[in-house]
Amino acid sequence: MYMFAFMENSTFRKYTHGLVLAPMAGSTDSAFRRICRRMGATAVVTEMVAAAGLSRRSVKSHKLLRFHSEEKPIGVQLFGNRPGDFERAAELVSKLGFDFIDINAGCPVKKVVNSGSGSALLKNIPALTAVVRAVSSNTSLPVTVKIRIGWSPEEPVSDSLPAILADEGASAIAVHGRYRSDMFAGEVRKEEVERIVRNSPVPVIANGDSRSVRNALDLLDATGAAGLMIGRGSLGNPWIFRGLATGEPLDASPLPREVISTIWQQYEMMSEYIPVDHLYSILRGQLLHYIRGFRGAAELRGRAVRVDCSGDLEDILTELEELLIAERQRNS
């Protein structure tokens, strides 16, 4: 059995040595982060926020900074490639109650990479170090960096990169165990994550392919990482944090009524900050994560994408509970 314990007075340790919800654009909003904290995530990170947008006082970027006290400890993830933007963004977010600042050097999405941001920084180490330096010089908060194991198998990150980042002010490094060229395909390369762990003077948090309690604990064992970061494996399954917190895979399998209750909670929290004219279009994407992997899911998903009011949602959740109960009986 695995248990994760922390020094009570060490907030940052809940990130470096805990169970962290990964930042995922369009998915890990405030409501979902709160759900995951309730399930056992020890720390969360915002969706990635453009440093340039904060520097220009973009309303869209500033909205991504919204968080609830229940989410703490929480980090804000910044992306971009210009040190000046990061300096101004670091100064701004340091005043908002965040517990640490994370720098995105791992996003593989073409639009982000083409701007010289995300995992493109792994091909431009001077730019990456300048960004880390810019943030660490303009905040008193811990600074972390999210990376991949390299650009491609032909261009892995060097053994010296963890020490270089630490010298510039990084207090921890989160590593997704794929190359940028892999995107999200193929198996995580645990041996490459372990190499980074072995060469790092600061804690490393392992990320990638943690779609079950067993997968996640295998990743932790194989890499020797200090902590775990869970991304896509939590979507529609925040209970994975409960299973990881106890080390018991069965704890990650919710009862049908728990699924319904959780979705209602998430909906109610979203209603607190999303205008009603946008609420249901955003909710549909979250709802689809929960409707998969059982008989009848495809048909129900087809109806879920048309949810347009609380009555529609209630109808969908009533049928969802019936289908989940039937699936549970078939598997018992």
C-alpha cells in the first residue's frame, strides 16, 4: 500500500511529493480542480495562462486566474517565450494568493510550439533559462518548470538540464514522459524520466499515462520520482486521486450515485462563475468525460452534447445513473 504524507507546515511539499492535478487547457477549470482536491489531489495548477496576455492585461487571460480558496495549494502555469512578459506576469500573479508559479516548457500543441513557447523551449535552452530567471527574479514564490523528456528521440533533454534550471531558480520539475514528437501517442518512456530524476538536484514530479491507480504507481516506482502528476487519467475520473491517496485501486471505482452527485456538484460550482449563456456549452465538454466506457454510453453522449438547461441535465443524469447501475450488475 502506498501512502503520501507531508510536513504540515510545508505547502509546497504537497506539490513536489504529492498527487497533483495537471494543468489541461479547457478541462481543469476551478470547479474541476475543487472536485479533484476533494477526492485527494494534494495540489492543483491552473490551465496555462499566456504571460503576454497578462502583460497586456487581457481579460481572457485574467479570467483564467480565478480560483477558490478550497483549491489551495494552487500554482499558476504561465506560457510564452519572452522574458519581459514573464517578469511582468510573475509580479502580477505573486500578489493574487497563488502558492507557486509553473512555467510551461512541455505543451506539444502546434499553435503553441510555432510561437516558440511550450516544448519549443526545449530546443532553445538559452530562451528557457532566461524565462526561468525572469520569473524567479520577480517573485518570492517557488518556481517550477513543466517539461517533456525532449523534442524527439534524436533530441532528448541533456543530463545537465535539471541542474541548469535549478541554478536559474527552479525549485521543482514536472516531467511528461514523452517527446514532443510523440504528442500523446505511445507509451511513456519511464527510463527517460528516471534519467532526469537521477540527474536532478530538485524534486521531480512524474507525469504521463496514469489512467489507473496501478499505472500511476508503476510510473512512480519505475522512475523514483518524488511525486505524481495526473492529467487525462483524471478527466471523468477524479476518483483516481482517492485511489492513489489510499493505494487501493477499488477506491477509484465510484458508486453510480457518487458519479451523479459529483457531476451535480461540478455543475453547481461552474454556475458560480460562468454566465448562464455560456454555462451549458462549457458543461457539455465536461459531461462527456463522465459518459464513456459502459454499454449505452455512445447514445447518451449523443444526447449530452445537446444539454441546454438544468432540466436537460437532470434527464441525462437520471439515465446515466440507470446505465451505470446496469453496468455494475453485469460486472458483479
